Amino acid sequence: MTHALPQPGILAPLPPQARYISFLLREGADPREALRALAAQATGEGLVVGLGADLVARLGASVEGLRQFNGMPGAKVRLPATPAALWLWLRGDDRGELLHRSRKLTALLAPAFDPQRITDTFLHAGGKDLSGYEDGTENPTGDDALAAAVVAPDAGVLAGSSFAAVQRWRHNLPEFDAMTREQQDHGVGRERDSNEELDDAPASAHVKRTAQENFEPEAFVLRRSMPWVEGNEGGLVFVAFGHSFDAFEAQLRRMSGAEDGITDALFRFTTPDTGAYFWCPGVRGGQLDLRPVGL
């Protein structure tokens, strides 16, 4: 029997436009019919689907490795937990088209799910954060990306699936603007224009806090983050796909100061206001493979 393949949108390049929607499960609702209907929609690059731990439990199932995000023990900064039952990442190149697709999906799910949060995002300056720094410089590619982001083919029923850590970070742009260029570069650990890593960056620099090859074991994730804007405020929807949550948690432990008391310099001008974990089923036979949760 062939194993499932990863949802195509996970490994595809970032789209020009996107919309992230999280849903809560209605009290007393049976989600099975809605999930079966959704399963036929997420077979291409345009939609990625993730299930939360509470939803899996409501189905009377379990997914090894799936758990709730509960912050980080010992963290020196605030890491809010905002669990959701279901998460959709709609990908495209036209905001109006994304709106219409999201309305249809919300109606499809309405018998069992209520929207919790909707965030529209976009590709900025070819892949830069709103701070002007390139995001995801050291993302793995090719087979390395597949190994980092997707459960291996020999892993049984979960093969082809992924685990997604999702946080919406809110930038304090006036605080960032008030920093000198040197302070900005040292906070990130790179020179903004050249994207070159700084040899003299302090221990708190983001690059030094999160260098994936410097963990034991190495902590590689596939980042699929995109900027968001609402009015005159903005930030980054951080999304990390992994074959487990272990690599993400290793990085967050170090960033938050839980490991050695040194917090990532990024927290000087940006902080997360959401945090959730999801399991993203693979695709098999032309639809989401929901066999691991009994569907």
C-alpha cells in the first residue's frame, strides 16, 4: 500500500498572497462530515490544512507527537497559547479570489466550526520581513526540506504528514525605527542590505539564537512565514513545518531565554500574540489522508 504524500502547498514556494484562518469546534458538534467534505479540497498547492489536538481527541483518535502549544517552561518572555481546532492556509495571487475561497470553505465547515481568527498575508520585497531583513535565509531545500518538514515514508500511518507550529508576531515598528542601523543589524545578526551574517554579532542576535546546525541534534524546520498588515500595524505570521515539534521547541527554548537566560534580541521590537500547534495530514487517493484519525 502506498503511503501518503505531503500536502503540496507545504513544500511549494511562498505565494504572492495568502490567508490564514483558524477555527474553533462548536460545542456539541460532530466534525466528521465537515472534515470529509474538506478533505477533497486540499489536494493542490492552494490550500494547506492542519488539525489541532482537541479536534483529534474529539474524533476519538490520537496522533503520536501532536500536542497543544503551552508556551515554554522557563521562558523569560511572554509566549501566548491560543489553541484552535482547525487551521487553513489559503495560498494564491489575488486577495479577492482568496476572500471568495475562504467564504466557501467557511460555509462548508459551518455545521461544525466557527472562525476564530483570519489574517491576510503577502510576499514582501521578494521574501523579506517588514523590518527589511530577509526571512528564512537558511531554510533547507530539496531533499533536506522534505526530511525536515515531513514524516518519513517508513514511519507508518503518519508518513507524509507534517507538524506545524504557528505564531502571529506583532512588530512594534516605531520601536524598530528608533533603533540605530547597527542595533538593528546586531539584533538580527545580519547586515540588512547584503544579508551577510555578522561575525561580531552579540550572543542575543537572532541568527546566533536560532542557527539550526548548532543544536544537538540539529534543529532544522521548514519556515513558511509571511508578513501581515492591518491599518498601520503589521508583523509576521511565523509558520514552521517539521516531522515533529522537537526542532521548533529547541529553537524557541533558546530564543525565549529558557535555555541560558539570554533572550533573542528580536523581542526588543516584536512579540507573538498567538501560538498553536497543528498536525497536517498527507494526501492520498486524491484527498487528505484522514485515516490516522479514523476517517
